[in-house]
Amino acid sequence: MLLCMLHWHLTPVLATSQGMSEFDFLSGIDDVPPTPILIAPQPVLREVAREVRPEDMAFIRDQLPGMFSAMYKAPGIGLAAPQVGLGMRFALVDVAEEDAPREPMLLINPEIVTDSEQMAAREEGCLSLPNQYAEVVRPESIRVRYRNLAGETIERDASGLLATCIQHEMDHLDGILFVDHLSTLKRNMIMRRLAKEQKLGRR
């Protein structure tokens, strides 16, 4: 474990651009079969994911095309590893406008360094709770630290939709769904509605 920690110990880089040549494979992503997305209440969605280790990187690289394909085809703006049955701490995010160039992010072992006192309410949905939406209150802006595919430690500031999406995906890594931020009544209503819709969809 100590060797893994030393391997990951790199000088933080402040992110100033979303250019990510490491995602060159996205040029053909529309032809990649999407990885199946798990629907609540699958148990893995409630588990705390483990830290990604250096020896996991080759496996993660292999998973990325199918995961990005699943996120874009859903369509969605974020997808965490537990949503495809992988109990590891990494997530994908892309909040670019539908007709704009893609701006993919891969956050490995993300952590929030600081968050704002100012809160913001935004309607959220989730690919693991299809067609369910509710207003969730979260910090308006954050600074997040994470590792990229090259193993570099990145720090970047995020606000608005990007901050919300990152926080939402990081919740998944701790077994938390967006409905957990709601009252018990609202959460139960959404989960019952989801179960009913899923049951009808299987007929």
C-alpha cells in the first residue's frame, strides 16, 4: 500500500483548459457498444467504492469507451463507476451543450478541497433512476482534486452545473443517490414511482 501511495504522490496541476488528448478514442465513440447502466435499487449503488490503485489503470482504460458511450447515448452528463457495477472511485463528467464539442472529464479518486458557503438549488436526475427528477440543494461552487489517466493530480474550480454534476457523481462513489438529499416522503415517492415504471417496462 505504501508503494501505491508513493506512486500516486505527484505535484498538483491547476486545470486551466478542458483539452484532453487522452480521450482521442472519443472520435469513434458513437460506434462503441454502451456499457449497461444499473438501475436502483441494485445493491452496488449503495456500496462505498474503494480507492483506485495504480494497477487498476489498464482495466479502467479498457472500460472507458463503453462507459463514455453509455453516458452519451443515454443521454447524460455524468456516470460513476458503481453505476456500471464497478466498485472503484472514478467517474465521468461532460456538461457541454448538446451541439457543442464534447468536454470529457475523468475524475479518479476525486475529493472536494473546498466548497462555497453559497448554496444553489438545481433539478437533478440520474441514469440509475431513469425519468425521475427533483430539486437538490448543493454548494454553488467547489474546488476538486482528482487524478487523470496519466496519474497526474489535478485541481480545478467548478461552479454552476459542473459543480453540481461533480458532486452528484462523487455521491455515487459513497453509495449516495440524489434522492437521499430529499425528504423521506419525496424519496419514497420517487423510488415507488421508479419501481412501478420499471415493472411496467419489463412487461
